[in-house]
Amino acid sequence: MASAGANYAPAIEPAVEAAKLGYQQVLWVFGDNSQITEAGMMNFFAVLAQPDGSAELVSPPTTTGMILPGVTRDSILALARAHADPANSLRVEGLPERLVVSEREICMSEIRDAAKAGTLLEV
């Protein structure tokens, strides 16, 4: 399977309905633990402040088959990993100096808890 425009057609109607209700975006979650999969027709990324002072860039993994691999997602992750690698001279302006890149499950409870704790830096 590959990421293509046709994969996102079913998300158009819910986006229109959400906009009518005054929302800017639809967040897609799965399962009893509300595992985050995508935001609207986009890949999901969150940045969380860590206790050691680093920032963690989190995106759901493609290994479950729920998230399709795509060039935009892969490019973002590759640039972030290059920035995070101290042996690499590539630095991306605007990214935190100390960055950890994670492809892992992230659930709404983690986002909610991070927002309450003030450690949710960006979504």
C-alpha cells in the first residue's frame, strides 16, 4: 500500500462537517486507548518537552499498517533525525538544539496530560 490522494477522500466529508461546527481540524483516533493516527488528511506529529531538557518529536509508526508511508512524513523524520544526530553537521533552523525523534504510539491521554503539565510544545 502507498499513500495517495484517493486514500484521503473519505476524510473530506467529516472535515466539512467539523468546519460547519467551528472546528479547524479532525483528529483521528483508534481503539479503547484513543491512539492518535492522523489529523484530518495529514500525518500527526507532536513535540513534547522531556525532563532532561530535550524535546521529543513523536509520530505514530507505520509498522502497524494503520499509517501509510509517504514521502512528506519520511522527509520530516529524516531531517529531524539528521538535526538530532550530533555527528551530523546538518542543523535545521527553528528545531530545538536537543531533539529526540520517536515513531511510537501516542494516545489522547498522553496529549491531554502533557497539555495540563505544560510539556506539550506543539502539535
